[in-house]
Amino acid sequence: MITLYLWVILKLVIGFTLIISYLNVTGRNQIAMMTSVDLVGNFILGGVVGGILYNDKLPILHYIALLVLCILLMALFNALSRKIPGLRKRTIGEPITIIRDGRFLIGNFEENASRIDIKDVATALRMQNIFSFDRIAFAQIETTGHVSVIMQDEAKKPSRFLVHRGEILQEELRILDRDEAWLLAMLTAMGLPDPDHIFLAEWVGDHMLVVTDDGIVHGE
């Protein structure tokens, strides 16, 4: 009996160590940082650990290999979701703008009716000491579920990432009602005609901020 409990404790220690190590390495040690892939993967990992705890027929090395395989699959899906825009949209989602220039974007409410509840939005605003919609210039529901807000009397404007690691983000251009030709013209005017050498290009209100692969910031 004592031997059985020692095996259970050993399996628990191994399971906790591998899962916590994965969360620390990926930086997702808080619920808000987790993607849907992480959440589903953690449920699966919990099932693997719980289902094998009292199974003394499965060798310990097979148990470790199964946990490592699950963790590698989670890491692979997260990596692919960062590289493939279509997959990212399905696994992580995209921010949803609900108010722009003081006007409600009813179309976004209707297209995302299953994800947006106006009462939940109002609750999130009250938690930021905002008790009415009347002075909101811009509001956006982030992929974490948090609501980002800019009030009408604030000078700052929402920014958009237009290029990341050499990839032009077409969806962000569409939101700005711009096209790739406009973006390339802006970059060329800054002396940066090749997006492949750009780590990050951000549109900040009325100007472009670009970080090249060498870490130099242009357009400040």
C-alpha cells in the first residue's frame, strides 16, 4: 500500500513539474494569458494525470512520454496560430471594436452576438469607473475578454499593428480602411521600402512607428 502511494506522489510531482515548467517557459502563468489551445490542453493534461495516477500497469517512462507529447502538441498549435493568420483567428480570436468615434458598431455586435453581451460590457466598464457610454470615443473587446476604452477627452488614439516580422497584416489594414499600396507608400517615404526587414510597424493615430530587425525605432 505504501508503495502505491509513493508511486502516486511521484506521478503527481512529475505531472506538476512538467505542466508548471511549460506554463513558465511560455509565459502563460495566468488565466488571462492563456489561449483556447492552452485551456483545452490543460484539461487534457489534467485528464492524463488523473487517469494514470492509480494505473500501476503503465510504465513511468510511458507516462512521462505521454505528458511531454501533449505539451509539445500544445506548443505546436500555439506556434502555428501565431504564424498562420486564419488559424490564429480560430484559436485565439481577434479584438472586436464595438465603439469607434463615439458611434456603436452595430454590425460587429450582430456578427459576434455569441461573444458580446452588452450587460457584460457595461459591467467591465463599471470596473474601470466608467458608468455610462456617453463619453466613450473608442471601445474594444480584447481576445482576453477585457474591454479597452478611450474617452472623448483623451488625446491618445488606438494604434494598429500593420506589419509583424515582415508579414503585412491585411485585417488591420482593412479596419483602418487602407490597403497594401498605401502601407508600402508610407514605408517607402520613411526609407523602408522592404517589409521583410521590419520587425514591427504600428500606426499610431496619425503617424507610423516602425521597428526594424536591428531594433532601431523609426518615426518617433
